[in-house]
Amino acid sequence: MSKIFLPSLISIALLLVSGHPGEAAEQIYMDGKPVPKATYEAVLLLKQGVNQLHDNNNRGAVASLSQAAELAPDMAEIQHNLGIALGKTGRTGEAIQALEKARAINPNLDSTWMSLGGLYQTEGRLQDAVSAYNEFLKRFPKDPNVGKIQSIVKGLEKEIASAGSEGNNPEALDYIKQVTRKGTFRWDSAKMPLRVYIPDGQGAPGYRPEFADILKKSFTDWQEASGGLVRFAFVEKKEESNIEVSWTGDPKSLKSIAEAGEAELFTSKKGIVRGTIALLTVPLMESLPLTDNRMRNICLHEIGHVLGMAGHTTNPHDAMFYSIGVGDVWKDLTKRDANTIVRLYQRPDAPISYAQGE
């Protein structure tokens, strides 16, 4: 029997920056300098928007920061945080424009380089993401986030190398070639339904009971997407399981500090014989809280791995997209996801991969 570690969702870098309003008097001053009233009001709106982002009120933050940008369009901190707010509401293209404007106004904001790299990731622009992160590493070598950014860059470079000529083709009906580059792995139909053990995660920091419900629904949705080719049954004892789930609040317990979850497969000549999924219960970055929406994204992705989809895609709409996104929106499986899992389990003639001599 061989053991296969599956690379998982690469995290993104995202940081907020704050403004510092001065005192309101007959003459308005900021940082010891007189400023127009509009600028002062813009900074108050900036502060309000940052607080809304911290409270995960992303739509409210977009409204506040958009108004601030109208009053003071050349303030980098406003453009930066507007980009973050837009990204969290799924408006990635507009978010990138705002962050690129912030970078042009002030190229010395470390958080802008990091966040821009994260948004490029969300769009599947791997080379642009690596360039932004590398520029951050060059400009700010003593920043406390350097280690995490280096891990993200390493993961992205692996994705670029493994993508080959397949690239990002959103017009394709499925992505079977991308997720089987490392081989074809699947469970034997005789093992259906796969028995899944989901423990109580109360001991893990950040765990909420809703996470288990989201995970179960994600298993059910993959089952429905496959048309019943894969089926699941939840069991109370891990000794009875084919797939064992664990919860952890320690990012260092995973193989990479840049990932929010991981899956491992154990295979033989007959296919997959056992699988494990580890899910992180705390956010990798403070500015990206682990909401139900983000946990859903992670669950769908890791289940895809444990079903045998060992690779990643560069299409941000796919469940097997290589990176967790900035947007805090609920994800449903797409037609491409469904077509891919069906193709994987409707190909009994396709050779199953296993380690030599196992």
C-alpha cells in the first residue's frame, strides 16, 4: 500500500491598512498639516470602512470606502482598503484596479503588495501573483509575514510548473486532465458507500458545530454531482471508516503553513483503500476570518482530493482551483465539477495508479 499526500488549497495574503484622522477644529490638521475638509471626511470614512471590514460587514465597507474614494481619490490607504472590501464581496476585477491604484500612489505600502498578490491568485493569474509576492519579499525582507509569503510563492511555482500546456481553459466541459496529471486514483465501486468518520471538533480552537454540518453537506453535494457514482455513509467510529476527518487549530500541524486543509490517500493495485482529511479551524490571516462560506470552499476542495482528484486547476470557478479565494461567498459545485467526477468514476478502463511494488 502506498501513501499519497495531496497538495491542498494555497492560502492568500491579505492585509488592511488604517488611516489616522486628526482633530476637527477651525483649521483641520492631519499629521500636523492643514488639509481640506473633504480629505478629513474621507479619512473618517476610511476609519469607518476599516472597522466594517474587521466586523466582516464587507458590503457596508464597500459603501463607506467608495464614498471616501470620491472625496480623496489619491489617498493610497483608501484605495487599498476599498480593494480589500471589493474583493471580499466577489468583485475581484474592481478590487485589483483599486489595489493597483493604491500601489501607484504609494509603492511603499507592504500590505498592498501582499494583498495584490492574493487577488491575482483569486483570479488565477499565477505569474502576476508570484511577481507581486516576490516584489514584496524584495522590498520588505524583515516583515513578519515573509515566511508565509515564501511558502505561498513556493506553492504557486509548483502549480505553474505542473500546469504544463493545459493552462486555464474555462470553456472545457471538465478538467479531468488537470486533476489526473499525477495519475488516476479512485475508489473501487465495491466500497460504496464510503464510510466517513467526522469527529466532534470542540477541542480545536475556532471550531464551530456549523463546520461539521457544512462538511456533511459538501459530501452530499459531491455524491449528487456524481449521479450516485460515489456515495457516502457517516459512521460513529473511526475504526469503521474509509475516510477519516480531523479538525485542527494549529496551522503548523499541516504539511504547509500556507494551506487551510490537506488530504492524504492510501492506495493499492485496486485503487484507493483509505483517505484522511485535516481541516484547519482558525484563519490563516486575521483579515480573512474563517466564515461558513470559506469553510464550505475548503471542504469541497478536500473532498475532491480524497475522491482521487490529486491535481489542481487554474480556473477560479472550479472546486479544485489551487487557491482559496478572497471573496466571502457560498460556493456550489459547477457543471465542470460534476462532469469531472463523473468522468473519473465512469472510466473503468483507465489504469489506476499505485506505487511500484506495492
